[in-house]
Amino acid sequence: MSYWTLTDGTNVVSMAPHWGLEFDDKKVETTHRTRDGSLFKYRWGGYKRTKFDIDFVNSSDAARINSWWMANTPLKLVNPSSVVVHSGYLMNSSLPINKYVEPYTDEFSGTIELESA
């Protein structure tokens, strides 16, 4: 199990993501087909996205991650060899860390969705 860190430049949260760690490049585009059947694609931009689940987050780290989400704090995801892999903002539609890990009352789990600006 490898530990990754999520940091705002001052505070650091260490975590062990599940094996479903995803790195995606997303496009912002529209397509239009004319009456004669011609297809036009308009690319407006793109962004990078990282998504993963984590468990066993202590209460102080859960509060820190959730406060980053509330404040739209820019973050960096760093791999074990101290290389920045991804930077951006938490884009979850609800609190990132929002579930208890049963049977514990002081350990939490959730999903991190990090997207570039």
C-alpha cells in the first residue's frame, strides 16, 4: 500500500487510495451536425481529473479535507516519490469525507475528486 499526500502548500494529509485511482484528461467540446450530414466539433478546452476512494481518515484530516472543499482551496496531489502528480480543486458535489468506517466512530471514508482549473 502506498501513501499519497494531499497538500495546500502548508498543511499535508497522508492517505492510502484504493486501487481504483483514476487519472483522466477531459475535453470541453460540443458537436454539431448540419442538415447535409457534415459533422463539426468545437473544442473549448480541457482539464485533468483524478478520482479515488479512501478509508481510515482520522477526524482532524477529514475536517481539513472538508474545509478545503468548502473554501475552494487549490491543492496538490503528491506521489510517494515526492513528485506532484496533479493539482487543482476538490470538485465533489457533496462533502468529500462523509462516511464512518464501521464499527469505528473516529475513522472516516469518502471519495476525492480533484480537477484542474
